[in-house]
Amino acid sequence: SSDLAPFGMVKMMRAAALLAFVAGAAGSPTVLVTGATGRTGVLLYNLLKEKGVNVRGFVRNVTKARDLLKCSSCDESEGIFVGDVTDADSLTKAMTGATALAMATSAIPQCPVHGDFSKCSYPKGALPVDIDFHGGKAQIEAFAKASNGKPGPVVLCSSEGTTNPDNFLEKLGNGHIGF
């Protein structure tokens, strides 16, 4: 219902404010939002930016970043880093100098027929175990390494498939999105 939308936005704003506060406790924060062009990531990225936080975005697609994050060159000069969360090497530059990490990445099923979940599948190499587990692990390891073993706060933004262990996402391609 539309009544829930403001509640979700309030929660996101509180999370952004808390992340900015915690990350800035020792000075000026630099928050890296991975999955910055996703549904949750773009909201978090833009809220942090509106609050004046030095925010970076880790994305897969520059064209999508240009549309959603309103960057012009959409490169490192604007704090936009392109890569793959399952590739630790592509995370290194983005993590260097970041004082907080907000992980808003998730495997996303492709559904050719809207509403017919029996037709949905995950792309090859993009199962939840690939993106959510291995990609999440790679992000945390890269953040720890870039922080010389003393990383700042890490926030995992999770919104899909986390409340019902028997939902269709758990069964889709044997993906186990909620682990």
C-alpha cells in the first residue's frame, strides 16, 4: 500500500543518518555504497549526498549511474567506481580511503513474464550465493584490506526475501537468497 512507502523512506533516512553519524565519529566520513544504482542503493546514495556526506558509488553500469546518480563523467573523479562485487580486484580502488561501507547489493531474478514467478531465473553466475554470499564476502574482505585491518562501520542493506524462509526466491534456481 502507498501508506507503507513513507515508513520505508523514514527507515532509510534514519539508516542514512545513523551511518553518516557513525562513519563521521572520527572525522569526515567517506561512505562507499555498493549497488548504488539498485532500488535501495540509489536511495541511500542520494540521501547521504543530500546530507553532505562524502559518498562514493560502486556500480556495474555507467549509463545507469548517469541516469540515477546524476553524475556527469561518472568516474572516479566523481566518486563513481565501476566493477563487479564478486571481483575483489575491482573493489580495491573504491574501498581505498572509505571510512564506512554500505552494502546494497543483491542477486536479482529475471522474470520475462511479469507476475509469473514460475518463469523467473537468475542469470548464470548471478545466483544469490554468487552475489549475496561470495560478493558480500569479497566486499568485506576488500574493505578490511583497504583499511589496513581496521575498517569502519559496515551496513548490510537487505530488503528482499528475508522474512519468509519458504518464499519463491528461496526455491528459484535453488538460489537460497536468505541463506
